[in-house]
Amino acid sequence: MCSSDLATGICVAMLVYSFKKYVKTKQGRHKLDAILLKLPLVGKLNRKIAIARFCLTLGGAVRAGVPLLRAMATGAQTAGNVIIQDAVQQVSEAISTGSCIHIPLEQTKQFPGMMTRMIAAGEQAGNLDAMLEEINRFYSRDIEYSVNKLTKMMEPLMTIVVGGIVLFVLMAL
């Protein structure tokens, strides 16, 4: 092994180690999650997954009779994204001062308008848990559709990559 290969390997290992350490910090996790939500193809998918997890947990907790603020905290933890967690924390603070759920949800600008309108309807009708379940069902179907769409978009790319590898091997022979 050449000394430049060894140096390159050490540099790559140090970069990976540094990145993992940075992501474990609060600021690093916040930056990474913000980037994950803004990525061109998978950013919307990441947001939908976090929202679906949040709604599923919140709906189940509300249905089980857990106090709303505790249910919001539990739902935020299951979202899997610090940006969404922070937004839910802001909503929880607004709820503790007497606000409805849908108004601060909309003000955070982290949740889609359709979701906030459905939650508003659920609050007014008195069936918030059923509405959250419906939101989760909608996003689960949407996530499945988006993943299928991404998979179909990747098929031609993978064909080109495999074709390139085969061409490289043939040219090498």
C-alpha cells in the first residue's frame, strides 16, 4: 500500500469520525435535519415520514386519554426530526397558554396547510384522534406512492450504471 493511499484512508476515516461526532451534538443534528428536509428528491419524503409518525403517535395518545401536552411531547419524540420536534415544542407552548392546536401548527410553517386544516376540523368536531388517524393514513399512502415513484426513477439510472460497469470490464479485457 502506498503512503498516499494510507494518508487518504486516514483523512477519510477522520472526516467520517468528525462528522459522526458533530451530528451527535444538538447543533449538528439540527443542521443535518434541516438539510434532510431541503434535499431535492427526498426532502419532501422525509417531512411526510416525520409528520406521519407524529400524527400516528399523537392520535393514539389522544385516543388513549393522555393529556394533550404530554401526547404532543411524545409525538414530537417519535417524529425522528429535530426541526419537527422544535416546531411541536413551539406548538405545545402555545397550547399551554390556551391556544388551539391548528393555529400555532400553521405559524411554524413546518406543517402542510392540508394537515392544519384537517386538525382544525377535528378540533371543532371534537374528534381530533380520528382526524389525526386520517392524516396518518393519507401520509402513509403518499409516502408509499413517493417511494414507488423514486424507485421507478432510479431504475434507468441503475441500468446506466450497470451498463457502464459492464462496458468498463469489456474495454479492460
